[in-house]
Amino acid sequence: MSSPKHWKAKHTVTVNSFSRAGIEELFEVANKCKRAVKSHTGSNEASAEDKETVEKVMNSCKGLVLACVFYEPSTRTNCSFTAAMYRLGGSVVQVNSTGSSVKKGETLSDTVRCLECYCDILVLRHPSKGS
């Protein structure tokens, strides 16, 4: 499974970052992923085509690293992104304000620039609006 090419390097801060068609497309891909995760039980009842689709979805992030950068606590958001990345075959790096160089005065932009060297996808939860 491949995500639409126009999503690459897209920064999403609010839902307003998407057009209505873009939101519908996002939900379509999300539903495809959800169905694949649910059917990833190893059952032999699925057709070869369905198994191939499930396998593509379950490996769509293989070799990719997600950075979950949380400067404020959020159990559900952090766990949902982490679980999704693992289910799609990727790995996760966790960063929070107490265990990062922010304690030494590093700016958010410096942290993000540094993480860009190590990670393919970045999720940021920060108390400042628009960060």
C-alpha cells in the first residue's frame, strides 16, 4: 500500500490543512489500514488478493522510524501513533521534554532539525499553538 504522493513532506497542524476531498481520501486510506489490521490474523479464509493487500498495509512503514515528540502528556495520542507505527511495520523513538535537550535550552526547531536526521515521520504534541 502506498499513500498518495502529495502527502509526502506535508505538515499537518490542523484539519484545515486538508481540503474536503483530502479529508475523504485520508479516511479512505485509514479505513483500508483499519480493515487490514483487523484481518491480519493469519486466517486462510482470505483470498490471495486480500492477503496481498493486508501484507502491503502491514509492511507499509517497514524500515521507517517515527519520532513521537511530546512536550505535554497525552497517553491516548502517544499510544495511538506508537501502536499504529508498530502495526504498519515501523519503529518508534519517544522524545519528551524531561528527557531531551530542551532541559539544556535547546529550541523546538533545533530538536526537530536534529530528529529529521534520524526519523522519517514526526508527530509533535506541544502546548504552544501552531508549534
